[in-house]
Amino acid sequence: MALALRTGPVEQPPQLELLQVAEVRCSTAIPVPMHAHSAQPPSLSRAHPCAVDNPSPVCLSSFLAQSDVGSALLSRWDHGRQDGILSPCDGTSLKRALLDTVMLDAEWLADLADTGGIFPRCQEVSDNAKVTLAEMEAIRFGGLGVLVISYPWLSSEHPDPNGERLRRIGFVFRAFANSAKEFPGGRFGVFVDYCSMPQKSTTCPPGGDDRTEEDQLRFKRALGAINTFYGHRLTYVLLVDTALPQGGAYCNTQVYAKRGWCVAEIATCGLAKDRGCLISLSALTGNETQLWKPSPYLNGYRHSGDILSAPKKRGPPLTPDGFRSFMMDRIGNGTLSFTYGGDGEIVCGIYERAFFGELEQAHTLDYGGAAWTDNDATVLVLALNTLALRGGLKKPNTFQC
């Protein structure tokens, strides 16, 4: 399914062009010129969008200058592939988000799974498990050198206390690690919330918080930028949407599709994600060992019979108001749940930042293979109109549906 779209003037507001549905039909990629001639309203920034405890520009510059992130202020993630295969990465927001997050080496996690370990708390991650910006930037095929994990926690103290989930997805970490070895100095960085953002200890009393004040502030800033990890067009996201492990007496046995955070993460990563970067665990066999395989085509690579060729799951992007209604309706009728009641508002804010930040910055919107219906196409057009009203959609010139 693809959209054939045109722009057309409307009376309100003056001199602003909205996308109009001209036709819904099967097609290939359709170039769509989109311009907004009125003054652009202020938009949410993709660059470290947390409004809580943001460093001042002076403090941020000072911190950057002393960090691995600061050592590459202008680098591949800012300017795109040097060989010209990819459009600009627009990865500056990711670099800023790294100031408050820990990225784990995919190979280290694969080894941890093989030896029966469990995810370490962020504050306890060893230095040899941490990946640097330079190592992630060395990955030069497909998406960025970042893998984000969307998964349901099995208890409130630890997401996977017996390591069952880790062992189930260990082969994915191994495949990413194997593919990284094709790039000298490259390592895939993995974002797992429990390992990447400062957490309470497993012995913390209910209602308490035994993190240091600095760690609490880091967590708030990391949470404010989490939309970038899930929503960025070129980060890989693994949806751990298989049946829950059965080897322990877990306190949270709600399935993936009924978890508020998981549903919000699916919606966020589906906004502008390149279809090659979205991975559903339920579509994999467990025998995959590579992301891609050598071939005479596509500069020596192809996506066939490997992790990146598995079927994709995503719905059309909802407007922020539409997403809020969707979530609140299902929270109200019990079909979605959160461990903490206030998290519903938090994920709505995360989605809104991703919606405006990622879609306004996207060069290409690639929804190929989604098998959407005509009703889904109408939802998409409503989302694009919402962006046009804010003066967005200046960069994209191609839709693939």
C-alpha cells in the first residue's frame, strides 16, 4: 500500500499548505513535495529534549569537551556516511543522550547469556562491557551501531532475575557482534534500560530510592532523551514480543502486547524507523547468526535469510493526541497496564517528543512491507497534516509504503 499525496492550500491558518489525500492505491515510492510557508512555530528539539535538569550550554560544552562524546563533536553521526550510501544520520541527539546513558557491548552480552549470567544494574556495569561512541561510529553499514531492546520486566526489582530472557535473546546479541567484526574497531552498543540508566538496588525498600542524588538526576535526563533511542530512524530496535519465560515465580506475567511501556515503545520506534532497523523476536527462528549475508549485490551484502530480513510489525503513526487517547482508553478498560500509575503520562510525553522530533527530521519515511489498509493510510495522512501545521515535513521528499 502506498499513498499518492498532493499539497493544497486551505483557508485556516493563512498561507499554510496541508497535505490532502488525493488517492490511496498500491504503488512504489512516491515523491511528495511538502512546504509550509508560514512562520514555523517552536518545535520540540531532538537534541537532548529533557526539560528536567538540562545542563546549561556552558556546562554541556564543558562536559562534552572532557568526554568520548565530546571528542567527536563533528563526526559520522552528524554528517552521514562518507561513502554516500546513507543520507545524513542526524545522530547529534543520540550523542547528547549518551552523556547520561551506558551502552553495553553486544558481544559482552552474548557471552553473559552463554555463561548463565543476568543483566547487571547500570551502576555495576564493568568498564570492559561499555562501548564508546567511536566504536559505534565505526559500524558503517545499514543503520547506526546501536541496538535498543524493548522488553517486558518480569519483576519490579529486576527485569530478568533468572536470566531466562537474556538467554533467549543471546543469539541476537551474538549476530550483532559477529557483524560488527567486519568493521575494524567497531562494536555494537546495546541500550537496555536496566543496564543503561541508573537503577535502584534490588534491596531498596518499597517506596524508597537508594540511588545517589547524581544518579537520580542522570536517570531523569536519560528518561527525557529515551525517545531518541527508540524513535531514531537508524537505531536498530529489537521487540522482545515472544511468550514470557516460565522458569521462575515472576511477579509480573502480563504479556508484551498488554504492557503500557512496550506498546508505547512499539509506537515510538514505528514512527520513522527504517524498515531494516525494526526487528521482531517472534519472527526469528533463533538460528540466525548474522545481520546480513555476503552477496554480489548491494555492495557485497544482502538481507536474506538473516535477522534483518524477518517480517516487520508496525502500525501507522498516530498523532500525539490520538496516541494519548489510544493509551488512556486502554488503560481505563484494563487492556493496558503499568506497574506505576503515573507512567501513562510519561510515555505520552515520550511519544510526543519522538513524533515531532523524529518525523520533522526524517529525510525518508520508509513504511515498506507494513501491509496497511486504506484506514491506516487515513491515519497516516492525519499525522502528516499535524506535522505540516507546525511547519514540519520540510526535509522528507520520499515515502515508501
